[in-house]
Amino acid sequence: MHFKLIIALVDDDRTDIVLEAARNAGATGATVINNARGEGLEPVKTFFGLQLETQRDVLLMLVEEHLSRSILETIEEIGGMDEKSGAGIAFLINVEDAVGVAHQVQSLSKVVEDQL
């Protein structure tokens, strides 16, 4: 079984709904890194030296490759990433190899076979 890594950068107030939607689309789990900062097309605005920006979370999901595109599209839709600038981004990275995923392989085997 082959895996891909989905990395999603979302506003912290959207993390839970994005995770739930990704799970419903086939993701079997995620790692969340809280309180990330970033800057997009527009520089971060400041007010008396304080940055006026929302916190972001980094979501890392190791997903089965046949389910990856569907999960990514679900994340984009639920996260509203193409609706406005700065709403977040998500992307896929190929995974050469992974260990510690035997339990995922067992639970995903039937799902992937049904889709193929």
C-alpha cells in the first residue's frame, strides 16, 4: 500500500471541522501542530507593533494514495481555501516509505479494494 502526506495550513478556528471532514473522506488520523504563523500575498498588519493575524494550525495526514485526492478536495471545500486570499492552503507530498502504519493498512485494505 502506498501513502501520501497531506499538509494543510488552516485557521485555528477551522481545524476541527477540517479534521472531521477529512476523516469522513477517508483519512484515518492526523497530527496537529498548533500556533503556526505565516504570511501570504499581503504582509501581516500591525497595530502599535502587535501583529493582527489569526493563528494557524498545521495538519499532517498520512493517507492512502487512492483516497488522497478526494481527501484533499474535501479539505479545500470545507476549509474554504479558494474562497478568499489567506484562507489557508493544502498540498500532497509523495511518501517513499512509512513504518508504524500496519493498523492503517488493515483498516484501509477493504476500502481501497472497493474503490478499485
